[in-house]
Amino acid sequence: MKPVSALALVACAVISSSPVLALDCAKASHEAEKIICSFPEAKKVDEAMSAAYFALLRRTTDPEFHEALIRSQRRWIEARSRGVPRIDGQEDEETDDRKVLLKITRDRLDFLKGSRPIHTMEQQRKVASKESGGPFAGYEGPCDFMPPRFGHWEYACWIATHRQHKDRVCSVGAEWASGHTTERRLVSIVASGELKPAASCYTGYAGHTCPDTENNANMAAAAHWNTNPKISFGDLGPSRAGSLWKYDPDGPAGYDEPWMQDCLFAPNYPPADVSRPDPAPIVKTP
């Protein structure tokens, strides 16, 4: 249906908090919706998925969780409406888009019927209760389906966590590219109502290492926080007040690693002995 040269990660737009309506085949406009409507088995699973979604909304009395579930389902519907992602030249495990749409809809049905959405948000609330919070705390990030070579059309989300305690904001997010993941961390400071990046580090496929207690001797020598962070396109940047979700059922269930605790509550962070400025990137002129 939708050939792509790489998995397209589409930034999440502001998502309405009105409930997502069930698929109306008389009004189907996207190719994916038309395929589902023409395939009885997929249409049946879509109806069951929609029923599970509304049943979950009825059971969820917490207004903040209720809003997050609506946003989450709208984001998923938008991802499915973009069609089945494929990679040029890749031999797919399944070439029939009908069966792929059936699979991803059935996966969502299982997600909505299970305990994970509410449990995830309960854990997010639990860890957030430890700090003061503020306008720069919350969750943001894109979601999409992982095509063969990188997955089997699982719904994957790259949700950044931003936690705030007083004038310090500690952020963490995963960056995915060509089948490899890099974890990026960022410390920012609130000054005059604006958020300023103060230090960053990353670990994983990108090659550098954040300083952690479990680093071995070789890793520890190179591990450090960069106190001269330059945020480029695609990097984990400072959170933007007003654009964050307070809770995200598709996100991490309460990220609370030791470094995050230190970042939020230590008198000074990052530690001076593992911090140094990286040289500014060299800009070549023609």
C-alpha cells in the first residue's frame, strides 16, 4: 500500500480530546479504512476494537486518564490511516495489506482490553508525585508501525519523558534510526519562564556513553555530560510548555532510574567530575 524508503516518524500534532468515533464505512476516506471495510474479518475486529475502546473510557473515571486515552486512540487511528509501512526492496513477511491491517487492529484490541493503559498512567502519576512538577513536565513523541526487517508491524512509540522539580527539568528519550536505538538525556534549567538546555549525554548506537554507576572502566573514561549542548534537528530538546501530555498510556510506565532521581533532587546536577564541554561542531564554509 505505502512503499517507503525508511520508517517515517510523523511528529504528533495537537490532538483533539473528543472521543474517537467508530469507523463509518460510508464515510471512509483513507485507503486503509476502505480496505478494512471491504474485508469482513478486519471490519469485525475493528468493531470489537472500537467497543473495547469505549468500554475502557466508560470504566475510566479519572478525567486526566480519560483525556489521555482519547488522545492515544486518536494518535493510533491516525497512524493506521497512513497505511501499511513498507521498505523498498524488503521481502515482507506478509504482502497482503488486508492481513496486516487485521493484525495491527487485533493488537490494538488486545491492548485496550488489557490492564496496561491504566497501569502505565498510574505509574507515571506515582513517580511524578515525588517532584514539584510544572509546565515543562510531561510526555511527547511519535508512534508508528514497525515494518519487516525492524519488526512485524508492531505499534512502537518513541515517547520522551520530561520531569520537573522546581527550576530543573530532566528529560530522557529514545531515538530510533535504521534499526538501532540511542537513549538521549537532557538537563535544562527554567530561567525567566523559559527552558534553557544545560547538559546532555547519550548512549547506545550513537557511540557516546552517559555516566552511570554500572559503566565499566573503559566506558567510564569516556562517559560524561556535555555542558555545551547544541540541540540539532532530531535531538532530544527542551520540553515545550503547552505541548506535552500529562500522561501517555503508550509511553514508558514511570521512568525513575537512579540518574533521574539525582538529576531532580541533587543540589547540583550534573556532577562536576563527569561534566565537561564538548567542542563546538566545526561549520565548513564553501
